[in-house]
Amino acid sequence: MPQGRALAYSLSHDAEVWRWCVYDEDGETVADGAHPTQDAAQAAVDLTLRRAGGDRRVTA
């Protein structure tokens, strides 16, 4: 994935887990997952954004 790409993410809770998804500027899914806690899900999002080289225009 090119460096400096604009990324966005969603974080939502369902009955049992926190689900997250990171999207590129075209709306394509870069990564997604589910974790038992909000903190764990947010940490996974943060790690994904760092690894993907997203710029500071990240939106939630």
C-alpha cells in the first residue's frame, strides 16, 4: 500500500464483540477484525493504521 494514503475506520459493538474495519480512500476494506473489548479493537485499528502507512487524515 502506498505511503501517505488517506484511511478511515469504523468501530462498532454487537452482542458479543467489538468489530472494526479500516478502509482506503476508495472505500475498499484494508483490514478488519473482532475483539472482546473496545480497547483491544482500537489497538488493532491503531496498529493497522501504522502498518498501512496512513497519513494524519484518518477519520473515525
